[in-house]
Amino acid sequence: NAGVMQNPRHLVRRRGQEARLRCSPMKGHSHVYWYRQLPEEGLKFMVYLQKENIIDESGMPKERFSAEFPKEGPSILRIQQVVRGDSAAYFCASSPSREDLEQYFGPGTRLTVT
Amino acid sequence: QKEVEQDPGPLSVPEGAIVSLNCTYSNSAFQYFMWYRQYSRKGPELLMYTYSSGNKEDGRFTAQVDKSSKYISLFIRDSQPSDSATYLCAMRANAGNNRKLIWGLGTSLAVNP
């Protein structure tokens, strides 16, 4: 049973470019969470999605950031016009239901903005 | 004041020592308390969780929750070099819109052979 998959593992973008981060949840999981991790800030919740629905995006900046989880295919976190402050590790986690306390994390995507 | 406070360490102990990791929190609505372990360059993995107050044991790991003091602990007995990692506490309320996890910064632990 494959775990949560994220790609790419490392992504380098120049300021102003777009970054697309992909997350394939565990088989049978329909709930996806995106987090950002910085050493001095810890793990920060960004957005919670179910298939075709954004449930909670309270942790995601209103501008430049968007997320989707289509009926088919992976969840995508999209960052437009990246800035140096977007450099971080982005983790995706999945769970089988909203009630499930256990979130399974992927290996993360490390975004570097030059 | 942050909702969840966790000393980032680093904490360095000899192999075989008992390790105590702690978090404090301010939100009395938190009901579920989790401990995650994160190895370098990896995603966090859930070690254990407890509901409300009390203790929970799983092998060498024991989690304790003291809701009256808003204080949670993770104890590691007979620590091994493979336990070297960052330990993150996380917690959430029971229902409604406050179900998202609130995380501590993590404590970096090194167990020296």
C-alpha cells in the first residue's frame, strides 16, 4: 500500500515564476491537508480539501496561493509569482475521513525561490 | 502568546536514558493531543494520540495529558540512537471549525551511542 506521494521533492523557481506542488493521497483517502514548514515557525496548516471541495482554507494566503483536489488526479498546491519568502518545505497529509485523527504525511516538497 | 509552546531544544542524551518532551497550551477547548516524530528531510509520522486527560503507553513511549495544567508530555524509555529526530506535539478541539491541528515548533532530540 503506497503512502502519500508528493512531487517534485525539490523545486527551484525564480522570483515571479509559478510553482505547482502535487500530492497523491493514500489509496482510499479522500481528505487532503497542506502544510508549510519553516524552521522558525514550525508546521503551519494551510488548507484542507476533500474531493472537489475546499473545506477550510483559513491558513492559506488570499493572494497568489490556490489549491485544488479534483475528482481524478492529485491535489495541487499552486503558488503564483513566487517570492523568496515562499521558500519552505510543503507537506501534504491525507486521512480516510474528517473524523480520523491520524494524518499520513508525504515526504514533502522543498521549494527554493532564487 | 502562541497557542502551543514547545521548547525547540536541542536535547542531547546518552543511549538508554529516559527522555521527557513537553508542550504547554493555552486553549482549553483542545481535546485531542498527538505526538509526531519527524526524521530529517522526511514528513512527520504519528506516534500516538490521547483524548482528554490521562496516560497512554505504547512500547517504550508514554504520553501524558494534564488538562488542569494545560501540559502534555511524551516519555521515551531506554532511548536508542534511532530515536534521534524532531518530536512535534499537535492538538485540536473536538468539533466544529476548530478541528484543524495546531502544532508546536518541535523539539530536536539526539540520542548518542
